[in-house]
Amino acid sequence: MSLENKIKQILNNFDNAESELIIEILTLIQPHLKSAITRDYLKGKIQAITDTHSDIEKKKLCTDLRPYFDWYLQGI
């Protein structure tokens, strides 16, 4: 399955997607970002989510990064 299809699948059911899957997709999106600053920012956010122990907090942090999915589909 292509990255684009995975993103669409997650966006169709974002609220029920597992945090680990969202993190995996964000990690795949990261190299496609044009700006090094933006790539580093996303890397830091992904690390913060990974370091969080609460599933509720992980989900909230993942939701804050949802625009990256939309940007990827729009051609970043």
C-alpha cells in the first residue's frame, strides 16, 4: 500500500487510529518535507509522542499533528 493510501486510510478514521500507526506514518512523511527546520520540528514532536506514557496524551499529541497528513496529500 502506498504512503498516500495509508494516509487516506488513517484520515478516514483518525479518531480510532492507533497512535503507533500515526507515528509510523508521520515518520514516513518527515523526509518529504522541504524545510530542514520543519523536518527537525516534526522529529522533535514525534520523539515527544514516543516518550509519552499515557495513551490519552499520545492521542492528543497525534491529533495536533494531523495537518501533516493533509499537507502531504496536497503535495507539501
